[in-house]
Amino acid sequence: MKRISLILLLFSCNFLVSQRIALVGGTLIDGYGNAPIYDSVILINDETIIDIGTVGNINVPEEYEVVSTEGMSVMPGLWDMHVHLMINGHSDYAYWDKTYPKLFKDVIMPSSAHQLLMAGVTSARDLGGPLEESLEVRDMINSGKIPGPTMYMSGPFVQKKPYPGTELFRWGVNGEKDARNKIRILAKAGVDLIKLIDQDQMTFEELSAIVDEAHKHNLKVVAHAHRPEEIRLGLKVGVDNFEHTGLSSSPKFPDDVIEMINERTAQMNLGPLFWTPTIEGLYNYTDVINNNEHLDNDSWHLDLPDSIILDIKNSIAKPGELPYFQLTPIRKPTLKTKFDQLRNSGVVMMIGTDSGIPMKFHSQSTWNELEVWVNVFNVEPLDAIKSATYWPSFFMGVSDKVGTISVGKQADIIAVKGNVLKHISTLQNVDIVMKKGKIYKNTKS
């Protein structure tokens, strides 16, 4: 009996030994937008950052494992605020939605999450998916059963009427009472927020009920902004975050819409108005037609069976002929104007990609969005990174825990060779991925 007790005691002691890691030598970008810290040292005990300094002014205790970040940019793990784990680049939604639902929970959604994590995305927001599968995948990630970002799940799209064949992940509302009831069901199930679309097709009473009921359950509401009336109505009822910059080919947002946005952002007591423009998928489409080697990059194959990989490949074999994108060349010239209108209005912009839409893979979308913001739309790199780190954590109410590299916060950290502030595209090859103090990827080891 004493021998067994001793063995159990030794096992318990080993189990309780904390993991201590020191990231040493890199240029630290903290996520707040502060000036970078060169030759940085970050001490991590288990999940938590316990000290930050520089080589020469901070001692690394002997018990710490030193991970060199020399010659690297070190920054908070990225957030992608608009992903769809249930899809992975296939061009035919109707076919996908009837062929693969049985594989969503155990194959497709876990593979999408793993791909995001390997791309340096340590937190993400899934905006539209089947309720049960979404929550189970989120919880499997949180429990450590499968790798992936910390996921925030909306569950089904809430809209006036589901599109035919999409009832699994799109819920319609019929009247104010039904609208409130649907939100109560989602809240009780444990969703993290509400995803609202096509709100211009609802009655004002239905729309008001959705937002009011969501806020009663401390759930923020994220809504599409494809059409001006969606924005007008969303602003009237208090939507918290708009998605996209509009699918119309109009040259800019109407003046009255911008005036309404300006009025909303001027109301400081309401807090910031957030916007996730998701412009990369549209902006880069014409480049994909002319230079589509990224479609052959096998990073998006991770954890997918060969049959699904082949199915996706076949569906995008002729990228210039996909119906999904035929109007995109007409819309592309309007994107920068609309993006600038939003920036000038004072909304807080966040990085999101619509990752999973045709030819937009979870392993590639986030860095592409950042690259367009910085190199095409002239957003300062530090500001773009803040929109992919601090501001998403603030919106989701967890900025006291993650989103920046700060003492006392969770160690969600990535590192990439080179100067990311000079060459934002270096983020396409993230070398180190750490989430909750655990290293999931280190190409240098």
C-alpha cells in the first residue's frame, strides 16, 4: 500500500510540474500599437505571461526552456473575426450542403480549425453553422481534444427565411414572438453571439426583438452590411458589429448611410461601432485568375481525406468560371472607396475574412486580408495588427485575458522570421504558434 501511495504521489508531482518557456531575442509587437521592443524576452509559466523585458535586463531562470526568436517578429496570436468552419473552399454550396453535413463535426470543422491554428490564428469567430456541431467542436477545442483556435460560435444564421436546403444552419423567424424564442433557444444552448443576415427582409418588430433579446442575454449581434437598408435598419435597432463592405457595384455607400454611421460613432456612451470589412476574398479574385498557384498549396489539405481534397480541387479547376465571383470584377473598384468611408467615419475595423468561401482556405485567408489592408488600402501595419489582435479581444469581452502580449495574460503568441512591419506578407509562413502557453508549431525545432 505504501509503494502504491508513493507511486501516486510521484505521478501527482510530475503532473503538477508547470511548463516554463522563455521566448528570447525577437522583436516584440505587443498588439496595443506601441513601439516594438527589440531583443525581447517573454517568460511564460504554464498558460500565463509572467514577465516581459529585453536581453540584458531580465534573467531567464534555469528551469525555463529557451526558445530562440532571434531575427523574428513576435506578436499576439491572430484573430479572424469571420470564418466558416463548415466549408473549406468548395465552389458549389448547394452540393456541399447536401453532401457533407454528416462529416461536419468529426472531419470538416476540426480540419478547418486546425488549419487556422497552423496559420497563426489562435482565436476565431465562426459566423454561421449548425448549432450542435458548432458548439461541440468549440468545446472539443477548449477541452484539448482537438487542436484549433479558441472559437466563438454564433450557431445558425438568423434570417427571415432559410434558403432552400440550408435549414440545418439557417433559422427563419416568423413574427416578433418567434424571433425572441429563437434567440432564447440559441442563448440557452450556449452560443457566444448572434449572426443576423437579410435583416432588410424582416419586419422592424422582428428585427428589434432579435437584437433586444440577444442583448438581454448578454449576446452581441453581428449583422450583414451587403445592402444599404441592412445597415440603416441595423443601426436603428443597435447592431453591435457589421460584416462586409457591400456586394453591390455602387461606387460608395449612400450619403445618408454614412451620416447615420457618423451619428452612431459620435455617441461615445454607446461604445465603439465595430465593422469587419472582409475585403480580401473580393479584392484578390482577379489575381487568383491570373496567378493561382496558391490553390495548389497543400496547407489546406491538413486533416482532410483525399476524397474531399479531390472534390474541392475539381470544383475550383476553372477559377475564372465560378458563378460566385462573376460580378466581382465590377465590385472590386468600389472596395477601397467604401473601406475608406468606413475608416473616416470612426468605426473600429477588425480583421475577418469569410474564410471557407470558394477558393479561400482557412490556411491562407487571414494573412491575405492583412496584406490587402496594408499594401493596397494603406493601413499602418501596427494598426492592422491591432485590428487582428487587441480590437477583436475587446469586442468579445476578453481583452483582460488575451489579445495583447502583456504580463498576466494568456500566452497566445506567434512568431515569424523577418520584419512583419515592413513585410506584412511574411505572415503567410508563421514559424511559431503558441496557444495557452503550449507550442503547436515551431519550424525551427
